[in-house]
Amino acid sequence: MAIIVNLDVMLAKRKMRSKDLAEAIGITEANLSLLKSGKVKGVRFETLEKICAALACQPGDLLEYRPDAPQDAAE
Amino acid sequence: MSAPYRIAGISRAMSWLAIAGAVVLPILIVATFIYPDQTRFLNLGLNHLGAPLADHVPLQWRLVALLIEAIPIGIAIWGLLALHRLFRLFADGKIFSPAALTAFKTVTASVFWYVLAAFLSEAPLSLALTAANPPGQHVISFGLGLGDVAVLFLGGATLVIGRVMAEAARLAEENESIV
């Protein structure tokens, strides 16, 4: 997929664990892991809003469009 | 009480009813063919036009008729067992699972095949029940009643519902992959 999810980067910058973020935004760790690896088909605006609020960031900090690079390359 | 909880409860009850039907139905049918006059109160509708199921029909011919009747009844039992599996899956919360859709398709198929088998078995059944009659009094009957048409319509309706459920399952799966 051409949309890269940079959630790992933001978590590292904010020094927050995945478990804490999952708890803060109300989704399971499993779903958060799928989101980080880009293996989801979509993200609800509500979820995106909660992530941005928890990490004090913008959606653009989390999502990147890279047409020629698959998600695996980003990891 | 939440909707999923209500679905689980009702489904569990229906699954027990379906399995009870699958067990009780053949017992009642066999009893009706072996003791037709004593079981008339059950009113299972096994009397065929011009070919009544009664004690005066010799037992061996009643057993032949029972073997013929076993085909549509077997299909009905197959359908009831599939219905039991379907409601068990609903009770376990697996409403849109592939297994549930397969069970639903089996239920739908069993409705169609039951009506067809019942229609095709009518003639040999009536012949078996009148085989011991004097010459000139043997009966071959067949017919498609309003009840059969209603069941066929129900089968068609459930077929469409099955297609809708398959689409709902696809949407549910897609929705699960959106966080």
C-alpha cells in the first residue's frame, strides 16, 4: 500500500508505549499493532483524532503517501 | 439486555429445538407407519389422497411406504441438523462466519430438496399403501399443494436472505479491518 503509517516514529518521539496508547485511545493492542504495520484497510477519523490528541501531533505526522514504496520498506 | 446477548439466548433455544426436531421427527414418522390408527392424533398429514395410512394396510407395505417416506424425511433431518449448527454458531457470536453461511445454504437447499423429494415420492408412496388392495383399486397419486408452493417460496426467500447475509459478512469483515 502507498500509505505509510509512521506511528512507531511518533511513539518513539513521545516516549510512549504501544500498550499505553492503545489504552488511551480505546482500541486493542492487536489492532494498534495492525495499524502500525499498515495492515488495516482504513482508519476512522475518530481513531485518528484520539491518536493525535494522545501524541500531540498532526495526522500528517502519522500518515505519509509514498507511491513507490511498500509498507515493509518503511519498517 | 444487549442485542448480541438476546441473539445468543434465542439462538441457543432454537438450536435445541432444531436438534430435538431432528431426533423426534423420525421417531414419530416410524411410529405413525407402524401404528397408524393409534397415532392418528398426531395429525402429521401422512394420509395421501385415495391412499390412507391405516392399520388395514399390511405391515410389509407400510414398511415399504416408510422406506419411500424416509427420503424426504431424511432431507428434512439434514436441514434440521444444519439449522442446529447455524443456531449454535449464532449463539457463539459467529453470526457472519463462513461456517454460518455454509450452514444457512444447507438449510435453504434442504427446503428445496425436501419439496422435490416429497413431490416425487407421492406416487410410489400411494402405490405402496394401496398395493394390497383388490385389482382396480390401486392408486397412484401426486400433486403440488398450496403448502408446497408456500414452502418453495420460503426456500426462495431464504436463498435471497442468504445472499444478503453473504454480503453482510463481507462488509463485517471489511469493517473489522478498519480501526
